[in-house]
Amino acid sequence: MKNKIIKYLLVSSLCFIITGCGRDMVGLDTVDTDRQAGEAFIKSDATARAATNGMYNNMQDRYVYGGELHFFEGLFADDFTHTGTFSEFAEAGASNFLDTNLSIRRIYGSHYTVIRTSNIIIDQVETKPIAGNTITEVVKNQVLGEAYAGRALMYFNMVRLFGGVAYVKTPVYTAAELITPKRDSKEDVYRFIANDLQKAIEFFKKNNNTSKTFLNLDASQVILAKVYMEMGRFNDAKVILEGINGYSLASNYETLFTPNSTTEDMFKINFTATDGGNQAFFFYPAAVGGRGEVSLRTQLISIFDANDKRKMFSIAQGRNYFTKYSNPGNGADNVQIIRYADVLLSLAECRLKTSGDALTPINTVRARAGIAPLTTVTLDDVLLERRKELYGEADRWFSVKRFGKAKQVIESKGRPYFPQRIDLWPIPVWQLINNPNATQNPGY
């Protein structure tokens, strides 16, 4: 199980290290300046690739794609229930975060750690390339595509969780450079994200990545389509999604969550025994090797047809859990970030919002699950299918808000719905203490 807050990537004899400390952007507890990228490190294909690998290493942090985001969005919505002892998780299950929640602070800070690494890559490869560097054009295009897409993906998570945040684009190398940025508006953040993704797409069009464990052209285009959907630009999103081809649904749903490659993969993170994630450990009860901090709500289980092949459910110690993530001991699990089923369901949503055949894409997903096709389709049908297809993949709360169902979902848990407090999570109090330009979200 990977539970380290600080991770280091050591590269070559220079001992270049990118931190994954999960700390905040400002304040004394921000950058380990003895372990930061030097300002003239990225000079060759090898060092450019190593720096980009550091960005993915940061993404494996527990508070990015290593667990917490998956736990908290399902707890805050209506897929999971808290069955452990951690107070941070109890707040998520009650849909009532405090601004002192340590996990929220680390989610916030760890996303900025990825962003900082992305900014360093852009700075040294594009903005101020090192004199005499030997980076080839192919590698330059690939790593810049990844850096821009990685930065955009992190901000996309953050704007949906926290609203407008500071869209920092400059690298931080030393303590003297620590910044106290003001928050950008939500609208500006979405515009900056779209701009970054458009840049990534142009770089990938020149030299694309073929491995789905790296950000690539198609994944970047799908992320951009999802950004447009959040912005209400459903026709623009539809055009992009209709242009995604060369993929098909994996014949066996369960293989999506193994290290094996499938025809459905678009961007995923494969954890290994040496850098394992935390998903299975926190979902599995103690009797089967986990902690049992989070369990499935029986209401989630009840929405599935009896013969639905996506029911990867089990029970131990009277607790319902799921087996998409199956290695509670070492965390060597496959975490899907973008996959083709999401493309199909997003396309159905966009067509319902604009025009076109929404039945075919949703029925393609249902056919793989082994359940009967729909004869008519509504937005409620699409939201329900997203819940069944993508549970445990950090999608539910984002989808619920986009579909305008946050009030219904929160009240179904017996909780009061106060939109100012519920729709956005709190800016961590540590950020407010250390950044005089930071402001809190309404309701906190």
C-alpha cells in the first residue's frame, strides 16, 4: 500500500528530484527547496522524459489518483458510506467538510504539486529552453503535450471541486519564489484549461504517444470535450466526441481494472507493488486484507439489474465492497482516468442536449453489461448509466452537479442541501492563513 505523502524521483547522477509532497502552494510548508528541479536540468531526451515521468509520479499521490479523490467524491455523493474511524472521511460521508479537513488540504496541495512539475517542464522545454540542449523535436512535442494536458487535467479536477482557483503557470524553484496568488474566476479557469488542452492537442498532432499510460492526443481531446460540457458548450463537445474513433468497449468489463491493455483504454495509471495505490486497502474490510474505511451503500447495489456484468461486488464482515481494485496489500491496481465508455455516455448526453442519436451510444454500453437496450432515452437515463458504469472511478459527484441533481442526491441521504456550502468544497484553512490573497468559498 502506498501511503507516503512525500515521494521522490531520482534521476541520473545529478540526483534531480521532483517532490510529490502534497503540500500547499504558499507558506513555509510548501516547497522542499533542497529537493527541487534545478533551473537548468532538462537538456536531453532522457532528462525531458524523466521530468515528465515525475509528473505522473506526482499523479500517483494518494491525494490525486492514488485514492482520496475516489473515496471522497463517492462519499460526498451517494455511492459510498463511511464505515471506518477517520474524521476526514466522516465529514465526506456527511457531505459536510470543514476547512480544517486534512485530506482536503492535501487534495488541494497535491494537485498543485503536479501543476508545479508541469510548469517546470514547460518552462525548461518551451519558454526558456536550456542553451545547448539536445532534446529532439519528437520528444519535445510529446513532453510538452503531456505537460500542458497534465496541468489542464489537474485544474479541471480543482475547478469542479473548489470553484475558481489560482491558475498558476510559472514554475517555483526556490523558497524566494514562493507566491501568494489571487484566485481566478471559475470562468477564467475553464478558459485557461481549454487553452492548455488546445496547446496539448497541437503538440500531440505532431508527435503522439501510443501508450495509454501517458497522456496522448485522444485523451486530451476527450478531456477538452468534458471541459466544454461543464461550460455548457455541448455542441462543441459533441463534435469532438463524434471524432473519436479506433476504440471499442472491452469485451470483459473486469479486464479494465487489470494491468492488461484493452481496446477501451484512453488514459490510465497502472500502480505496481512498489508504488501502489490505496483504493483497495480502504475499500476492502479487514477480513480480506483492507481497512474497511469506505463501504458501498446498499442503495447503489439496488440500482443494478440482476444479470448486470458490472456488479463487481462482494461482502465481508457485513460490509459491502467492490473489487474493481483488487490488491489491498500492495495496491498494484489499474486506475482508469479516461476510457471509451465515458466517451459513449458523454456523447449520449451531448446529443440529448443538442441533436442526434443518443440511443446507440448508451445501448452500446448496456450491451456490454448484458442488459436489455432502452427504447427511449432521457438525461436521467444517462446519469443512471454513468453511475452504474463508472462507480468508484471518481465521477459520481462531478456528474451529479453537471446534471443539476446535487440537491436531490444530498437530500436522499437525509442531509440538508445548502448550495453555497455543498456545491463547492472549502479552500483549506492553511491556504487562507499563509496566503493573504486567498479567499474562502461562500458558506464556510
